[in-house]
Amino acid sequence: MKKILTILTLFLLANSAFSQTGNYELVIEKIKTEKRGKPVIWVMAKLTNHSKETLRYFSTSCSWQEFYTTDNKKLQLQIFDCNKNIPLILTLAPGKSTTVNIRFFVNPAIKTSERKFKIGFKLMKATYTQKASDFDFKEAGKKKNLIWSNRISM
């Protein structure tokens, strides 16, 4: 019994170390603001892999924006309709970064005190044995394994 507990403890420690997001960093930067109709803010999000291993993670071909969230309820992520949304596995080599531009609609009644925000990225790691077809759309909707960005101002 003691041997089983030791093995289980080692497994849990190894697994939790693998699932930590400390090896990955999300940095955001405001690109521009538009004021045609509903106010819009464009943000550049840069995901960097600081680990020594290649990061393999799930995404989708056209609803990839849904992997992002914000801590400010006055911002609404722009989601695009798609006819064919295909699961993908993306890779990010050690020491490398990838960048995406994200568009948010801004509530026009936003107060000055509410103009700061962070973006979270839902990192869904893929093992080397998984294929894109193993993607779980239900799991993607959950807000676990979030990597939070720096805080910026609108």
C-alpha cells in the first residue's frame, strides 16, 4: 500500500509540474482603437514557450478566438461565424513565440476606472500520442489552465 501511495504521489507531482503554466507567457499590447459604430479595441497577444520542450496544444481553424477570455466584463470578444471549424494541434518550439490579433467590442458606458484589463488564454495541451481529432469541444469551453497576460489600459 505504501509503495502504491509513493508511486501515486510521484505521478501527481510530475503531472502537476507538467501542467503548470509558468513555462508559458502571454503578453498583450494594444494595437489600435476604432470608434466606428460600436467602439472596438485591437490587441496583439504573444504566447511564448519558455520551457525546454516543444509545446503541442489544441486550437481550431476558425473559432480560435474562443480560447481567449478577459477579466473585464465591459469587453466582448469578437467571435466569427464559421461554416467548417476543424480541430488543430499547433506546436511552439522552446524559446519561440506566436502572435495573434484579437478584436474586442467595448461597452460605450465604460468608466475610466474600468479601462484596464488582462487576457487569459485557455491552454489545452496535446500529448504526442493525441491527434487533432481527439479535440474535445466541451472541454474547450471550460476556463481551466488559463494563462493570464499582463494588464494594459484601453
